[in-house]
Amino acid sequence: MSSFTQDLATLLGQVRRPGDFFATGTIDIHPPRLEIAGIGPIALPLLPEQAERIVALAEPAPYGRGTETLIDTKVRRTWQIGADRIQISGHAWEQDLAQIVARAAAGLGVTAPVEAELYKLLVYDTGSFFVRHRDSEKAPGMFATLVVVLPSDYSGGELLISHKGREVRLDLRREEPSESAFAAFYADCRHEVLPIASGHRLALIYNLVRAGEGPLPLPPDYETEQRRATALLRDWERLQESAGSVEAVSDPVPKKLIYPLEHAYTEAELGFAALKGADAAVAGVMVQAARGADCDIYLALVSVQESGWAEYGGYGYRGRHWEESDTDFEVGDVEESSETVFHWQQPDGGQPPLGPLPFESAELSPPDAFEGLEPDELDFHEATGNEGATFDRLYQRAALVLWPRRWRVAVLAQGGRQATVPFLGELAGQWRESGAGQDSPLWQEAHRLAARIRDDWPDSSWDRRRASEAGHAGELLRHLADLGDLEELDAFLSQRTAAGAYAAPDNEHLTSALGRLSSERKAELLTAILACNAPSQPAACADLLARCAAASPDPSALLRPAAVALVASLPGDEPQAPVESYGPRREAPSEAMIADVLTALEAIDPELATRALGHFRSNPATYAFDSVLIPAALRLHQREQARGLDSVRGLREDALAYLRRRIGEPLAPPADWSRPSQVACSCTYCKDLSRFLADPAQPLWLLKAAQGARSHVEASIRSNRCDLDCVTETKGRPYTLRCTKNQASYQRRVEQRARDREHLALLEAGDMES
């Protein structure tokens, strides 16, 4: 297979002349002094009042048909002023025009000297246009037309240019008044100006002429190379088809091709329109070849990152002597490497939603494209501790990347969910815009991609949870719903979500996706999803059940099995079964979970809600009043529609009783220096700490000990929340830990009492209102 990638590289190596049939760009201009005979100086950006005066003074622009010059507003509706009535001055303008001409000539692939002769000034007002036509050669040596759009406020008026089956659409309008756009095209190109939607478009028209003798420049012609490249790509696709059996080809067939370009480009400047020299010519050939061979083609950045161990060079020359050098390293063996393609650009300037894709050296054209290159970055790291010297280096090139369109699903799958899920959304959007049915090729491709995503979904519980927490599962469900792909939607929910590929971020799109299925199937799948996931994610599953109950017209009829599954999975005080060492942790109950459980169960079966409340009451270690039940009662009490529910009233009564009982307990500051003295550790130092805390007459304890003992005692003080302030005195050896008793426990109770009174007042507010 390497011969194929080498053949393509050899062919493209013959495409040396840069340029295309058109050139375009933007420059920052210094507005010239523009004067029109009969009007005077013209302000830039163009003012509407002056635009109207120009139109009134100008004459209708004619068009040529054979040897005739005609005026017909059905063919061309615009206004012109001849060059003899225009005066443009300003030294800066001469420099700007010279820059425009140079860039236009380079874009057209012209290396000989070129001059620009002002032909006319054109004004397009609202509704103006020019149908498709071809310019005549208006002066000796003319080979192209240059259009410079001066700062003016308008919309519409795009310029369409076509040549030998190719067409580009250029929008020369610029929002920034200090910018001006230009376009140049060969005289034999057909072009069209679309109607102006609003405002006025002011443009200078120049003839680009050859300076000196010789043949006229012609558009670069790589039809032969383009045909050969198209044939190579078609052969490549046929090899891929035959490689359904690996024995069918002698070498592995690459899924994609990567052709690195010659020039360096940053992310900010990468784009087909910004390619330089031969890169632009090669891109032009390959875009047409890809179109003829039904391939996708992109411009992207190719990155190779390597790391490994480095060797110490030993000595370096400093001044007049050889001395030991700590910066003279050599690259050793590569231990880790990463090869990716990223930052995708389309030929039309769009940026597809593709994430990074990995690549293999066999996909490079030529295969040795990265051999012998100097790295873009090379960093050495000195040896530290037991670690030897290491290096990191980066190679980065811009490249054309392409693959047969029918292999797109397999190629994107190389990039995992980060590439496939966003692209499924792109296909869904294209399908909706097309208005086609589900029998269309676009929908069928999306369906195949969705099935591939499902097949490639991760197996481990940790990776499944991460995929949902990153939003990939929710995005996938949204795209499937947009496609109306109920078959694949059902398959993902039953095979993946109901098998543990689930997390709370899925709930919004999961609720919507379940709503697309029949009521019976929705209930069946929801039960399976909760039965699998509620033991480890009770809060997320309670939120999901609450959402589905709220969206269901008759939740009691269909959702009771799912509700029973949730209640059966509610955690209690009993020891939990061990989980995978590297698996996701179980969710702790929260106030939101309690609120969702009770509101969902009340809508489905109030008896289940009463059963759930009893479960909360009988497992106080898991459902603590201060951290779970009281916040849940407050949350539900704020919902007027929930206050009358039996289980909600029961929870509120429990919270009120708890608060009133604690508020009724005596609260007074300590009468002496005794403090709570329960310390978990029983070492000698911690026993001394416990005795000191219990002593009613001793406010201060000095511990003169080694650092390890002092640190251990400080850790015990923090973990047991002892009422002590600690300071280390650094006089003498060993240092002394000075421990002074405070009233932290009492102060915490004072603050708790204030919160209790506030919560009690909020929960009692309903009684006063009723």
C-alpha cells in the first residue's frame, strides 16, 4: 500500500506552479482622496447622500454581446463613471494598490510584472446586479480583471466566478470601515454579481495587464494531474473495498490519506484561501480530484508528539575552556508518542465539528514525510531523584486529509466519541435542512454512524459514567431524537443506558428521548434503567423519575414498576456491597434526591411515597436531619403545589419536631475550663491531650516534643474538632506546641441555634398562611 501513497506524492510533487483562476483578500487601507468630476470629493465610507448623487450623475453600465455594446437592465443593472472623470490621489493609496496588485498576481500564479489600469468606477444600488458573463479584453496585454470594493455600507452583491467546472462565491463586503476587499480573475472566467439587497456598493474596476512583451498569463492548468489524481483515489477506494478480506491486498489499506504541505501555518491562519505557493496549487488539484472520486477532503494540522529518555552529553565549551555542562543533552529512545490530526477546515471555509483523529505512518503521503524534519519544539528535562534526563518534542505540519465518503463512519470512529457524536449532529442538521425523508443517503449514513457509536461505547463502568458526565450520551440521544431514529434510540437505551452507561447530565435528553417511544416501551425501558443505575446513582435516578412523571399524562398507570425499582434501590444504613476499586463512587443522598423521590412517587403511587418516607426515618445515619432531611423539607415547603402531599407533610412534621426539640435544649457557655475530651487515638501524647481537655482548671497545655509528635497531636486536634487554638513556639529545641482552650463547641451550638430558629420559622410559615 505504501506504493500508492508514494505514487500520489510523486504526482502532486509535479504541481509546482502556484495560483488559481481567481484571487481574493482583504487589506487595511488608508482611504484615498477620491474625486468625481461634477461632484467633488467622495467621503469613505460612502455616504448615502453622495451615493445617490453618483447614481444621478452616472450612466447605465452596458454589456458586450459579440461585437455589440448593449444596455439592458434585465441583463445588467448598475451605474458607471469612466476613468477619465475619476481622480484618486494619496501616496498611501499608491502603496495600498501596489500591495493589492501584488497579492492578486500571486494568487493568480503570475510571476511576470503586472500593471493595473483603472477602467471605471461602478456603483450598485439596491436591486443592482449583473448576470453571468465573460469580460472582453479591453486593453493590449490585459489578462485579468481586478475589483476593489471601497468602504461602503451594503448587503448582498456576492461575486460568483466559474472556470472549467469550478465555481467560487465571494462576499467582498466588510463590516470594518478601515478594510477593503478585492478579487481578481482571469478574463476568460465567467462571473456574476448577485443583486444588492440593501445600500450601495462602490467598486473600482482595473484591467490587469502584462508589463512588457511575451504571451499573456493563463490560469494554471493541471487537468492532467487532476485526472490522474482522481484515478488514483478511485483505485484506492477499490482497494479499500477489496480489503474487506485482509488477504485481498498485500499491504494494509489506509482508511485516510494525509499529504503534508510545504509551508508552515498557524491555527489562526490555516485555511484553503490562505495557502501559499505550490500548496495552493496542490490543494486546487486535490479538491477537484476528491470531488470526482467522491472523497471528503479537509485542511488540518498534523501533530506528532514524542517523549523519552535523553543522554547527558558530558562537556561543553565555555569561553576558552571545556567545562562540565548541565544543558548538553542528546535525544535517546522514544518511549511514548502521540500522532493526531486536528483543527479541521473545509474548502468552503467552514469548520466541521470534528475532534482530533489519530493517524498511522502508513496513511502519510509520502510514507516518510516526517523523516529528517527538525522538530518545532524540543525540550530537555534534567535528571531529578531516581528519574533520568528526559525529552519532549513536537512536529507539526499543515496537511490535506481525505478519505472516501462511504468510509467516513469508519474513519471518524478512529477518533472515538469526541469525533463521532458531534459529527452525527452535523449530519442530523444537514438532513433536517435538506427536507429529505429517512430513505435518503444522508439519513442512512447518520443511522450507520449512530450504530457504530453504540457498538464502540466503552465497557467499563468508570468510562461509561465519564462518557455521560462529559455530555456525550445526552448529545447522542438528542441527535437520535432529531433524526427520528427510533430504532437506534431504543437500541442505545436498552443496550447501553440500561446497562450502566448513565449519569445525571443525561436526564434532560433521556427524558425527551423516552417520550419519543410508545408509552409501554417508555415504561419498560425506564424500569430497566432505574433498576440498573439507582443502586449507585439514586439521586440522578430520582431526578429522572421525577422528570418522566411530570412529562407523563398518566404516570400512575405506567410508571409504577419504575417507581418500585427506585424505592427498592434507596440506600440505607446497612453496609454496602464493595464497588470496583477504580469504579465511580456511589452517590450520597441529598436534599434534591429526597425532594425528587417524594414528588415523583406521590404522582405515581402515594403509598410508595409513604414507604420511602418510612425508609428515610428508619435510616438516620444515611438520611441525617441537618444535612439531608431538613434542607429537603425546606425545599419542598417552598413549592406550594407540594405542601399538601401526605409524604411532604410527614417530612415537614418530622423536621419541625426535631428542630423544636433541639431548640428546647439548654444553651450556656462553659462554666469552667473542661472541654469535650473524646479523642480517637490512644497513644501517649493523645492520652495526655484527652486528660488536659477534661481538666476544669487548666486552660493551657505546652507540649515540648519532636516535630513528628507535634504534627500528630495537631492532626488529632483537627480531626476530633477539639476546642483548642495551637501555636508552635520556636524557642529552644525541640520546639513547643502551645495549646490554649477556646469556646469553639459552644460557638458552633450558638450558630446552630440561630439556624434552627430560622428554619423553624420558615417551616411554620405555612401554618400561619393557612
